[in-house]
Amino acid sequence: MWLSDWIKEFFRKADVVLLALIVAASLFGVVLIYSATRYLGHAGIRFVPIQLISIVLGVVVYFVMSFVDVELFTERSWKWMLGFNIFIILLLKTPFGVGAETTGNNSWLAFPFLPVNIQPAEVAKVFFVLLLALQCRKLQDWGISRFTSVIQLAGHTLLMAGIIAAVSGDFGMVVVYLGLFVIMAWTAGVKKRWFALGLAISAGGLALIWSRIPAYIQNRFTVVIDHIIGNPDTLYQQTQDAGWQQTRSVLAIGSGGLFGQGYLQGTQTQSTSAEALPARYTDEIFAVCGEELGLIGCVAVMLLLTAIILRCVWVARRASSPMSAYIAMGYAAMLFIQTGINIGMCLYVFPVVGLTLPFFSYGGSSIITLYACMGIVSGIKMRSLPSWLRDRSQLN
């Protein structure tokens, strides 16, 4: 009986609109994944079922997380959450850590009893946003823009980003964590002068350590700059070397035109050649959409993701407390950053950093993690104040 009561409560108070949007995006992603894995033949059969199972599990997680009071949970368990985040990333240094031989980043955990790999930094993001939101709320009492407050927020962020960089070398995920800090701190009211100072320090620090950054990472950045400015001296590197993946992506998107070459008809998407579009069901899923469904398909993808992000912002604006607002904004920021970077990679305006397109790219652990985040946002909506009690000034 209690389950039926929960279901009734869910449809009465939870964010069913958000659930519909993310399921629509996920199923659209399954359609693209099916096309992007056909070239693998028999080896590609498992991808769609795993993605569908992950979506079903994600919906269950969404339902459960909608009923969790994350503020109370975070208040009581923040030490365990921080310890878990550090622990799960350090697991990459055990024999379970994989990925370096194929992606250059040791970013995945492969357990023999699981059919899919787990990306620890993805899982840790869920708790990182909660912990950062708790910090912002507590530091409001002392002054969020005080030196000590900013140091605490930045210290937590740099701790996580530093561990990820040192253990896995996944600099794409490092960018996401830093971006989360910037947007959440801005939302919490940290003054602009701190962001200007942080930008200056970051630029100076990058200049000092640039020579120590691995050459392959340097090339990922310089090739984009050369491509944008049209440097003829590095044309080979732009098209055949460091910029080869992005060149294939731009060609795929450009060849799709307005309506695309047709579903399951993409020249590069369906090619078995080693020279065709790489990472087509993960990092380059947007290029698959552009080639087979054209500009219309790409706009549909961007509209769905924009609607999801704006829905999270809408929930944040109606949250019952500042901490809940920071959490919802944090997850909106996460989607915004990953979407922008992934599409930027495909359009050759951002370096290749190995970030997938939320809800669309293949990845079981990623899908379930995203649904957990959105379930938390749904729970915030369930506990939001009615309009006649809402004090919007607390979000300013």
C-alpha cells in the first residue's frame, strides 16, 4: 500500500516534466547509439540493451531520489561523502583502473562482476555539488565573499580537481569541476573581484607550467587555436594529426546539411574504415546526429538539453532554501558545461577532452548518475515553497 501512496505522491508533487524531458533525450540518444554502433556488427549488439537497461534503472533512481531530503542527508553525512569521493577516485590506482591504453586517461573502473565500466569522477560529481552547496550555505553566515570563505570553497574544488588530474589525467573532468565551482560560487554571491583575481592567477599559473604539460595535451589546445585563426603552417596537424578527430566530426556535421543523409545512411557513421568518425557513440554522438539527421536533428538535441537545463534553473528559482537552490543550479551548471564542451569539440572550437554529451552518449554509469542528479532536482521541486510564501530575495 505504501508503494502506491509513494507513486501518487510522486505524480502529484515530483517534477514529471523534467522526467519526461530526460527520458525523451535518453531515448533519442538510444536511436543515435543504435546507428553509431551498427558498423561494429555482432560486437555492437550489446550497446543498445545496456543503454536501455541503464535508462530503466535511472528512472527508478530518479523516483527514489525524489523522496530523499538531500539537505538533511548532506548535513549529517558530509564527511562520509567527501571521503567516498576521494576513495572512489583513488580506486583508479588499483588494478581495477582502466582506460589509459585506449584513451590516454586512466578514468574508468572495470569490475569483473559488472557488465559496464564506472567512471569515478562522474559519480563523485553528484556528491561534489551537494558538498559545495552545503559549504556555500554555511559560509553565507560568515560572509561568502570573505577571503577565508573563498579559500575554503576554492580549496575543496582544487582538492578534487587535483586528485582527478593526478590519478586519472582526465583534464576534461577537471574543467567540469572548476566550472561547477565558478557557477555555484557566482550563484551564492561571491563578488566579481574574486573571479577576476582567480582568472589572472590561473592564466599566470598556466603560463608558468605550460612547458611541463604533456605535449599531446598542449597539441589539443594549440591545434584548435591554429584552426580558428587559419594558420597554414600547421595544416597537417590541424587535419591529420592532433586535429584529426575534430576534422572528421566537422566533415560529418557539414555533410549532413539541413535534413541529413538519412538515418542509418551516414557515410562516416556507417563506415567500417579506421579513417572514419571515431568515438561515434560516445564523444562524437553529436556529429552522428549532424551527419544523419542534419541541422534539424542537431537543433532538436540542443533544444532538449536547453529545456532540461532551464527546468533545473526554474526549480532553483522556486527552491525552499538557498542550499536547495545552489544544488539545482549546480546540476544545471554541470549539464551546461558538459553540453557546451562536447558540442564545442565536435565543431572544432574546443579541444578534445573526452567529455560525453549528457543523456545522448553511450554510458551506463553516466546515465544512472545523471538520473540521480535530476532526481535530486525533482526532490527539491517537491519540497519547494508555495508562491505566496516564497522569498525570492534569498536567491539574490
